[in-house]
Amino acid sequence: MKHQSASIHELARLELLAGLPGETLAELAERMERRLMAPGESCDVRGQLVAVINGLAHASDGSGQREAVEPGGVVPEASVSLRAVTPVTVVRCPRSVLEEVVGAPPTPA
């Protein structure tokens, strides 16, 4: 598992963030973590905005329900964990950071 900052280019490709101005994306990029996950690796996503940049992952709500999250997709807010099916790159930050930078949570287009 490797960690680094997200890039503006990666964030601009996410449908949820695509309409945001470049300055806002730049600030988010500085505050979002970019993480590489190996197949089978899991991470806790509670309270975070998590989006898949590449690869395939399954989000789980803790009750056994799973939802596939593909490139450009955002992990559903009710999810508690994310498990990589293939090598996956995700970007993430606490939802409070998103609200602080954007002013209100963006809604998908």
C-alpha cells in the first residue's frame, strides 16, 4: 500500500467533482490521499469521500450487501469498507474536508 496526494487531473475525471473550478480541485488535491490497493486488500471508508480512479472494488455496507465501484465511481456514503477486486487506485478524504473546501457536498451530475 502506497500513499501520496491526489492530482487535479484525477479529481477532474470524477463525475462528482468534474464541474468544480480548478482552484477548488487544486485545494482538494492537496488534501486528498491517493492510495494504491492490491487485490483482496480492504480499507475502512466510514465518514470519508472515496472514489475509484482505476481498477475495480466492492463497497460493503456491513450487512453483507456489496456494490461494485468502477473507475470514476464514488463509494456510497452508507458503505463501511472497500475491498479491491483488481489492483485499485483510490482517492479519499474525510467528508468534512470536502464540505469545507466546496462549501456543500457536490451532487452527481
